Amino acid sequence: MVAVLAAAGLALSVMACGGGSGATAAPPASPQATSAPAASGGGSTGAIDCSLLTPSDFAAHGVDGAADPTDTPDGSSHHCVYAEASGGSAAIELDVSPHADVASAEETYQTAAGEGPAGVQPNGATFSESSFVIDGDAAYLRVRQGKLVFTLSVTNDINTELGLVELANLVIQRAGAAAGE
């Protein structure tokens, strides 16, 4: 299920274990995935890669067990696994993809929404588009903010929804201009 949601969230088949919509994304908008100075509290500012969130970010928002991520880039998109569950599926992950324009990001988000389980607007979220869903022991937050589309997935617990919304806000803040409309 993680592979299906993550691939659908990006619609770029970035999951290492396969599965995707087959949709293609437009070339990345600037900034691209490059090194950038650290932001306060960890993570990079302006880079669209796994440096958007750190293990300490997850811990600070109630998600235990994150380690330095394994990054599987696919063009400008990144599939970041911070912890694996038994069986090789990701237990903590971020899939992130910038788009050249809002229309391309909207298309990717709609494709993902149509392929994954139906979710609801998360409490406290003010994103352009978002969907929160719990499936078994995992919780997923799919977000579009301007030209940026990403999916966060973690092991579910009682505070997961709030933690994912706060982590999504960090991703948007650190992604900077790529999330703009």
C-alpha cells in the first residue's frame, strides 16, 4: 500500500518497489535539488530533496524511529525513506516533487487522489489541496502547495494527523519558492 500511495502521490513511479500512474511530470521549477544552507531547526531551505526533513524533525513531531534517509531520486523527484518496516516497506517516508507550474502540480495531485484510498481534509491544514488517510497501521498525508506535490507516510498513532500537518508545513517552508503559486 505504501508503494501504491507514494507512487500515486508523485505520479512519477519514484517508488523503488514500483507501481505508479505512468503520468509524467513537467520539468522541475527552480530551485532544483541542490545543497542549500540549513534552516533553523534542521533541514535545508530551497532544496527539493530529502534534506527537507531530518530525523529530529520527525521526532519533534511525534514520529519515532526516523534515521538519515535513503534517497531514490527520479529526475527532480525524491523518494526518501527514513525507516523501513518489516518486509521492506517504508515505515517513515517523504516523496516530493516540484513542478514547473501549478497546472502540472494539480494534475499530479488529482491523479494521485484518484489512485489512492479516499482521504479527508486534515484538521488544521491550509494547503492548496490535501488528503489525510489511515490505512492499517500507516497514515498518509498527500499535499499540493502551489507547484509542489508531496506525500508523507508514517506509522499511525493517536497524534499522527497533527504531526503530519506540522511536518508538511516544514516541507513547504523549507521548499520555499517551489511551493509558491
